[in-house]
Amino acid sequence: MANTKSAIKNNRKTIARTIRNRSRKTRLKTLAKKVQTLAAADDKDALKAAASEYASAMDKATKSNLISPNAASRAKSKVAKYFVG
């Protein structure tokens, strides 16, 4: 258990950040599933909107160091392949 004031405060900050990051990661997973579902359904307009939203969310997650830049790039590349063919 934390003994000093600074350690106690760091514990509180860690818990708050964990909760915030968990919700953000869950949102990314939900958006990814939405893109996959729309890709299977062949709904081009909705797919384009969902893919754009997903790419934007990935960029924001990268900006806040939630996702590494390479991981975000790979994920956005996977989504972009739906518009090539």
C-alpha cells in the first residue's frame, strides 16, 4: 500500500487514467466491429462514413499515446483496403 502523499495521489491518477483509457479502447474496438459488419453487408456509403470515423478515432488515440503510431497506421490501412477494389 502507498505510504506517502505523492504515492497515494499517483494511485488515484492511475485509476482515473485506466478507466478513461479502457473506455477509449472499447470505443475503438466497437468502431472496428462496425466497419467489419458494414464491409460484409456491402453498404458503401455507411462503410465510408464508419471508416472515416474509425480513422479519426485512431488518430486521436495515437495523439494521446493510447495506441502506438505503427498500430494505428496498420489499422487504418486495413480499413482503407475496402475502398481500393
